[in-house]
Amino acid sequence: MKLSFASTVVLMLAVAALLAFGPLVLPPFYVRVGQLMLYSAGLAVAWAILGGFAGYASFGHAAFIGVGAFAAGLVENRASGLSAPLLLLLGVTVGGLCCAVLSAAIAYPILRLRGTFFAIAMLGVSHVCAEITNNVDFFEGSLGLNFPSVTPSGLEPATFFYWLYLVGGLAVLLIAWQIRRSRFGAGLLSIREDEDTARMLGVPTERYKRLAFVISAVLTGMLGVIYGHSLGYITTDSVYRDDTNLSLIVYSMLGGMGTLFGPIIGAFSLVFITQVLLGRLLDFHLFATGLLLVILVLAAPGGVLGIARTVSLRRHKVTTAPAE
Amino acid sequence: MSAPILSVDRLFKNFRGLAAIAEVSFTIVPGSITSIIGPNGAGKSTLFNLVTGYVAPSAGEIKFQGRRITGLATNRIAELGIARAFQIARPFRDLSVFDNVRIGALFGKAGPRDVASTTAHAMELAAIAHLADQPASTLTVGQLRHLEVARAIATRGDLLLADEPCAGLNPTETAAMIDVLRQIRGSGVTVVLVEHDMPSVMEVSDRILVLDAGRLIADGPPDVVAKNPQVIAAYLGSPD
């Protein structure tokens, strides 16, 4: 499964180009499902930069979706003179910046916690942000916030946001991929494997964890801004969602924790299962997600890519055994 | 005599009133192999933890190549050139042997320069080059010890602290490890060992430091230390 640099780029762009035809050929329902798949995949990869690479599984990344979306909405509503593309650019920048400030501010104390304690603390952060958004009038969280329309004329909003999520998701994937290949990425993996040993080998663990946390938060927040626009109108409950918090973990577990493409595979499959296969069973998808999580932990802790790796290792062993 | 690579001056470490290290002073000459021996609980591993910055001393000073390192972060000390191999091997289990060693070469004192050749050289030196593609989780105890040493020397530190590299190894494996340590010294790295296996210690060391109950009770060449009555008493109990 080792691809060269060039062939990986070509492969990613080819798949993205193929996906870009989606809205032109698919019926409207599937365009909406596709939108959700791409959005979820982007979030899953952004989450995995911290959760998968460095092993700090956050259970509260919806905090950054919410902070990003609300910050962008509040600013965009006060900058109504701008053209649509500039408005979106402003929103994404402000949303990302706010998430950078928030994550950098909480990074030091919260990243001292490990494992479950970190996960639960992040859930707390998500809930605190939600409560503040809901109860401080300035944020308009309980009343709700309208987003100015940024869809170019002559284009279906569903199509436009499908493409926007595709571009955003691809950008997140390229960033995660570059991190994965870098010295920084190797350092993050060593932190996941054994943080004390990593430090003993000279890995600047504290700085790396903080950096991964901020990058993950900013990318999540930027996707949150697009999400806010695609909904058009958001309240606290529509962005600070606990099912999002849960899903982000499940995506990585389903596809393959710590891998680059695992979170994408996980997000695509889970969204497809819950929206299409179980689409008629209202609200059944939370139950399905939970059940899937239990099955995964018990039966396939390595996820889809983990199973694939085991199978290929086994085949490899069979073919090489006689030679030894 | 050349300037010491490591000098420890009046070092103390108390754990809730218990003195784990009490007034320990010594210097290490570059290019030597020094062994630290002593009964269980004598403070050998604590001493390593202090030198690598893993725990902070209660008092005293540690200098590495003339530079004060007391109070520096563990990763900073590793960057300056002190490498450590743990007593209980702590491989990155999900990574291959190659990737384990590569982490050492990417960081440590080596920095991100010549990563491929540093990694290859370290695996060669520790005699695990043939295991490069295997996941660390599939290695035997003996191989893990070699991996631990390879990863430490891949950091290109000038000083290797090896905590019981021969513990739990059979005589053949022990001989192989001693050979590796000699080669490491031959490549210009100063080695400090904590070791229990007396024949190996006697054979490989230029000098032996003996700790007992946190205090340094003897310091000298192997044959002198072996005859020291205080050392014999610490190991066997005093005759009276």
C-alpha cells in the first residue's frame, strides 16, 4: 500500500474530480447525502490529526464547529456590504481564528490529561461553549442566527455546498497527508505510541501536541463555517451536537484509527448506512452508531483498514513462509 | 585527562522524606564504559531518571559537556546528546523496527539530518538490520533490548545510558549485547550501564560505581571495586 508522492497526488485529485460530477448526475436526495458524506469526511480527517495521529481522542470537537459557525455568522451579519465570495472568505477566516484562539488557550491544561480524561474534558469544553452561546444574548444562540446567502446565482445551493465541502475536505486531507509524511507527523505517532519514550528520544511532545490540537481545531472550525452556511440558519443545538462528538470517534474506529484514509472510509460508510440504509427509521441512527461502536471495539479494533492489513499480512506470510 | 562528558555534583533526590539519592558526586570520562551497580533499590534507575530530566533533583547539579542541564526538559536533554535505553523495553509497538529507530534519528541530537543513513547505521550497530520491516510487537525480549539500544543510538547522542540491557537475556544473548555495547563505545559514544550481571560488568567496564541506599560507596576499576570490603558487605551483608 506504499504509493509514491506523485501517484498519491494523482489518485487523490482523480477521486476528487470523479466525486465532483456527483451533483450533475445524482438525484437531489443523494446530492444531500453526498454533501453530508463529504462534510463528515472532512471533519473526520481534521479530528484524526489529533485523535488518530497523536492518540488524543477528543469527545468534544463539536465545540469548534459551533465556535467557528457562530463567530462567522456574527461577523458576516455585520459586514453586509461585502460580495458573497468575500463574505464567505471573511467568515472562514474569522471562524478559523476564533478556534485557533480557543484551542491555544485551553491546550496547555487540557493536553496534560491523557486518554479518557482528555476525551471527557473535551466533552466538557463542548458543553460549556454551547451553554455560553445559548445564554449570552450577544451570541444569539437560543434565538438563532441567519447566514447571508453566498450561493452564486444560477447554481443550486445543494450543488454549491457539495462542491464547497469537496474542496474543503480535499484541503483538509492534503494538510493531514503532509503532516503524516513530515517529521512532525512521525513525532505525533511516537506520542500516540508512548509519550514518555518519545520525550526521551527528543520529541518536543508538549509543543507537538499543542500544534496538532490547534490545527485540528482550526480545520474543524472552518468546516463548521461552511456547515452554518449550508444550513442557512443555526441555533446552539444545530452545531453543538453530541451525536457529532460521538460520530467523529466512530468514523476513525470504523475506518482505521490513526490511518490517513480510514476516517474517510468510516465517514462515508457510516453516513451511507445511517442516511440511506436506515434513512426511514427516524432517529434510529444514534442507536445504530452506538451499536456499531460496541461491535467495532469488540470485533475489529483496527477498523476496515485494520482488517485489510491483517488479511494482507496473512497472505504475505503464506507466500513468504517456504522461503525461510 | 580530558574534560568529563558528564559531571554530577552533590546530587540529592528525596521521595517524601526518603533519600533515594544522597550526596552523589562523580564524573564520567568520554569514551569510557562505566557501570553503576548496587543492590535493588540502591537508586540506580533514579540516577538515570535525574540525568535524563525525567525527575527533578531535590538538590545538586548535573553538567553535560560542561553545560548545566539540571531542570531542563527531557526532550531538550535528549537534543543535547544524552540517549537512554529503558530497563523494560518500551518499543512503539504498532510501528516497524525501522520506524522505531527512525524516530530516534528524526529527533534526538541527530535532528532531521541524514535520517536514512543514521537509521541504517544504528540498526546495523545493534545487529537488528535484518528485522527492519517487522512490527515491533513481534520481537522477542532479546530483540526488543537491541531495538531499545538501536533507537537510543540513532539519536546520535554522545552519552548512552543503558538501564540493564542484559536483564532477562540468556548467556548467548548477553554476550551479543556486550559486543554491541563495545562497538557503540568504539564508535565514539560514552556508555554508562546499570547492570546486575556481574561477569559482564567485570568484563566490559573501565570503571565501576557502586551505589547502596542512595549513596556512592565505591568508585574505581573493576578489580579494585570487587575487593572493596564495603561493596562486599552491601551485596552479601556484613559479617558481624
